Amino acid sequence: MPIVNRIADLHGEITAWRRDIHAHPELLYDVHRTAATVADKLKSFGCDEVVTGIGRTGVVGVIRGQRGQGSRVIGLRADMDALPIEEANDVPYKSTVPGKMHACGHDGHTAMLLGAARYLAETRNFAGTAIVIFQPAEEGGGGGRAMVQDGLMDRFAIEEVYGMHNYPGLPLGQFALRAGPLMASADRLTIEIEGRGGHAARPHISVDTILVASQIINQIQSIVARNVDPLDSAVVSICMFRAGSTDNVIPQTALLRGTARSLAPHVRDLLEKRLHEVVEGTAKLYGATAKLTYHRDYPVTRNHERQAEFAASVAAQVVGEERVDDRAVPVMGAEDFSFMLEARPGAFIFVGNGDTAGLHHPAYDFNDDVIPIGTSYWVKLVETALPG
């Protein structure tokens, strides 16, 4: 594969950065060590500007090219935060923080973009400006939204923005993306149920919230099966059920939490409407009350057509056209890079992580063999988008 030679030379060093970040995972916006490491490295590379505190703990580096008088500005984004998971791997760089680990590969994303920043600052073989964006709180905190709301796009005059994520199960040396919806919207559900507590031996004078909650769980599965067009995509999952404290008391209250996901705005609207109707109606049927709080979280990650085509062509420069799937099937996972794509045209791409444990699994580990591939993609993207 035509990996950039200088990137191949830096492979070991970038791997060391990745493993250091892996050993010191941080959650959400509390990425102070990681952000400081990133800022220090960007300064040492000779970036023209290094700005911290964008979106609370985000870091932005500005690298201006030296070829011609180009004025175009593109942004490249990596995420920095880890997950509240206990690591199961026995590796020398294993997480040193109990209950936290880089189980989604953001350590690799950050390291690859740092490698690209070093190369771009050294060579500056492009006309225009590359903005490297290091974002906190992708894992549920909406750090992408926070950076946009903090003026990221306007402050740095970003015209297009690109993101990348590793993908376990996609072979090493392959890329995948599509124009249009690539990843789903993700909304959070909280269902608070109130019945009438009582003795387990006298259920007839109680309103059993465990029964009500169970019926709600069953009934809401009919929404996707019988209300959503079979040609559309949607999923509703209840992932937490909390009720009761002992074996002979019918609890007064129950709590459910879960997620609703879709790939189209009209389906998202339908899910919200029908969830309210089914939850409240089912509870009423059994003499209980239920309150649904539907929180719209991450929107659909929707690639812009021209930028997706361009990203695919750049990936093909690195691995060959036959290893780039530009019509990938959408996935129901979500990404807060979606907020950046709502603010500016751009594209999000998957890079193969090979046959590894899945994302968010305690045995997951970023494949360091991806580093020269992903880093070369960033470099080629800038040099191709901003020719002299």
C-alpha cells in the first residue's frame, strides 16, 4: 500500500503516543492530561497556532501551507475521551485507571491526527490552511456540539470538515463510507412508572409496577415492528430496569432507561410520538402512571455527497480503489461528529481495525497497524484538497 514514507518512519513514535494515551484514559470533558499532551505536541511540531479550551477542553491546531496563495480551510477531527469500562487486556500499556479504558479507539484517533499534524507542519506541501481538531466528550457528552457552539467553525473559518473512526471487523487496509446517512441519530429514554406498592401476597390491592414496566417493554417493541415503514430503519432498546428491593414487596415505582435510533428525521419524529402514546397508554391500562422523558441527543451522521466522493478518492490513493467501499451499509451506532457535519459540509469515514474485539468491549484494543494507513489518509486528504 502506498503509505507516505515519512509516516512509515514515524510509525513507532506515533504508536508510543497512542499507548501512553491508552494507559491514561479520561472520560467526557475531563480529558485534561490528554488535552495537555496534545497541545504540547502541537506546539513542539511548530503549528502556527495552538488554541485550548474550545468546547471546554478541546484543542485546535492551525497549520498553514506554503504552496501558492491558497485561502481554503479544512478541518480534521479526532476524539480524545475514553469509556467507563474495566479493561480486560493484559498488555504493557494497560489502563492505569481502574474502571476506565480506551475501548473505542479514540487513543488511536488522537495519535493518528497528531502524526498527521507533525508531518503537515514539517512539510507544509499544500496551499491553504489545515485545522486539526481534538475533541472531548464524544462518548455521550456531545463534545462535538460544544465545540461548534463555542465558535469552532467561524473562529477558524473552516469550510469543510472530515472525521475518521476505526471499525473492528472491517479488514485492515480497507475503508468504508457512503454519501447520506452513515450513522443513526441516538435519543435517550427515561420512563418513570408509579403504581401502588404493597405486600407480594396481596397483589390484587396493589398496582404492580414490575408488571407494568414489563408490559411497556413488550409493547414498545411493536412500534418498530408495526409503525415504522419496513423500508426504513429504527431500533428501540430498553437497557436498564430498576424496581424493588426485596422478595415480598411490590414496589411503588419502577424506572426504565434506553435508546431510540433512526436514520431519517420523519422516523425520529414517529418514534418519539408513538413512544409517548404507548408508554402512557400501557400504564393507564394497568392503573398506573408513566412519564416518558425523550431526550434528543445525537443527530444522524449524514455525509455530504461531494465530500464523501472526495474522501473515498483520497482513501483510494492510500489503499487502492478495490479496498474502498463507498456504498457502505449504514450502522445504527451514533457519532457526535454529526454536529460538525450539520455546521459544515464534510464526510466521516471508517478505517478497518481488523479482526479485533468490538467497540465498547473490555477486550477491545486499537490495532497499531492501522496507524500508517489512517495517518497517510489525513495527509493525503490535506495535500489533495489544498493543492498548490
